[in-house]
Amino acid sequence: YVSSSTILNLQELAAANTAFQLKQLTGAYSGANTNLKWYNAGFNRINNAFSADSFSMIPAIGKDSFVARQKFQADYITLKSGAIHISPLDIDGYIKNKTLNAGIVAIDKFHFTDFRDKQLPFNPGIIKPLTVNLIKKIPEKISVDTLLLSEAFVEYTETNEKTKAPGTIPITRMNVRVLNTKNYNLSSTDSLSILASGYLMDTAWIQLRVKESYTDS
């Protein structure tokens, strides 16, 4: 139900449509630094479920051009995925106060690559935050009960400063479970929990367990 009074107000539009469905939404967005693409996305208002067949986020320029522009070492990162399912997704909370709350976010065949040219000088004085502080830096308020990655793939490549040759370390067949991802209403009992397993060089099985408090320094 769309009218001249609701079309300009997302909150009223959502309130007037308690059972809408959005299907087969495919699109792309190109910014100065990043290109986004998504295929066959949809949202079901009845059960507040979001789904997409795939998603990708890649730099707007090629790797060689990116490296040529850098004065110091920098990461060239690409993200891709297969099917994505999010349920329940609180669309009303996001419309009202820009707060994104979700129950389970399941991502299949998540693919992450990172390239760094070690021939460039290292930029000193930069302190890299751990996971909790990275989450706190997200500008939007978010809360995700459970994040599940299945059959994920992570690949890190660096060009050695002495040999000038690239070396790659892949971790394949990864399964990851992340609990309690949030960046607002934090208390002393809130902790981020990560359990991940995969195969280093597609051969050696490895496991990572992390639990980090949101408030304890």
C-alpha cells in the first residue's frame, strides 16, 4: 500500500505494509573506492527474513594500480560470498532509529583475500585494534546474535621485500561461529565469542577460539 503520504516516510510505509515481500532484486553500486554487487536479494516482511544468492565487494581499481598509488604498505582486500540468509531482521528498528538488530546471519562460501606489498615502507605508529574495537568503530548501531560462515575461504598474499616474489597462505574449508556481535548497550558481562576451524594450505586442520570482553581493557 503506497500513497503520497507514506512514500516519503519509511516508517509510515513499513507500518502500512505488514506483509510485503521484495523478490529478485539484483543490483550494483560503484563508489570512489569500492564496487558492490548483489544478486537475487529479497526480504519477507511476514517473518522478517532477508536472503541473497550472492554478494561481492571489491576495490574500484585494480591491484597494480592500487599498489602504485601507495606510499606505505596497505591491504588490498576483496570480499565475495555465496548465499546469505538473515533472520529475524528488525526492519522497524532500523527505520525508526538506524539500529540494525539480527538473530542469525548465515553466509555460505564466504571468500576473503588480502594482498600486501612488503616492498613498500611500513607506516609506523599505527595500532591495529582487536576485533571488539573494530566492531565498536562501525558507525551504525548493530547487534547480531549469531554469525555463521560455512565453507569459507581466506587467502593472504604478500610480496617479499627481499625476494620480490609473492607468497600466499590460504585457509580453506572454514567454518566459523561468532556470537554476540554488537556495538551499543554494552555491559560488563558482554563478550564477543569466536570459534573457527579450517585447513591451513588445504592440508593441516587448525582451530581458533577467541573470547573478548567488550568493556574490560
